[in-house]
Amino acid sequence: MTPAVLTLAPPASARIPMRSPVAYRCEASAHDLSGTREVLLATYRGRSPRLAARWLRAEALHLAWMLSPDPQALYLRDAPLTTAGPGMPRPDAELHAWADSNQAYEHALRALAVGRAFVFTVADYDARYSLRVYPLPTRRLAPPQASVPARYPPRSPAGTGHRRTPRGRRSTR
């Protein structure tokens, strides 16, 4: 009887990794409250749920900064600014809170990983701002064809192409 020999099997994922057949369309938009107009503020096409979720977080912070800029900024020096009262909507605060929350980020990441769309919407007194991500099916590309080595030019089938007449049989007209 021969002793048992321990052999290692190749890992199950020894295949070449293929790109995911899903991409993620990311959009930031603003709508008027009547719903008749939409302005597309930013777009992005993410190749993975994690990239799409990172874009959501970064775009939420960017949109919050755009809605509530620093009053001491040079470009606002001569602008007439008013202080918002406590009863006024603050979409910038909601966007900051969402972007700073790790739980909200993980929730968005889980939703995108299972193939569901994710929408985060905040409203102002005259507009509604939306951050949307939804999966897009993509085509799988055919594997690349093996090319002919450079030292062997491709041959055309017999009987096709330019025909030469033999030297001795030239016709004179």
C-alpha cells in the first residue's frame, strides 16, 4: 500500500478575470419644483459599484459646496447675501450629512453591488437636486483574434489578385 500524497489543486479562480458586464451611469441633476425642467449638472460612468459609490460621495460634497459657498470668497465680495432662517430648507447640510456618513455610503454600495439603482434627493425652496446611479448592461467584447506573425505575409486564395503575363508573350498593339 502506498502512502497518501498531499497534492495542491489550482485555485478555483485561476481563470482570467473578465470585466463586469455591468457599468454604472452616475448623474447629478437639478429639477424645478414643477417638474418641467431638468438641468444635468454632472455625469460619470463607473466601472464598478465602488467607483460609482465614491463618485456619489464626492459629488454630494461638491454639490453641497456649490449650494453653500464660503461667504468670504473673493467672487462673492460684492454679492448681496442674506442669512437663511432656521425654517429654511438646507440641502447643503443634508448633502454634507449624507456624504460624511459611512452607513449611507455602505448602503449605496450594497444597493449598487446587487444591481439596483440608487437615488438620493434633496430639495431647496425652488429646486430639487438628485444624485442617481443606475446599472447599465454592457456588451461583452469578442476575444481578440490571433494575428498573423509579421514574417509571413497573408496569402490570398489562388486565382485572385493581380495576374502577370509571362515575359515572352507580351502583346504589341
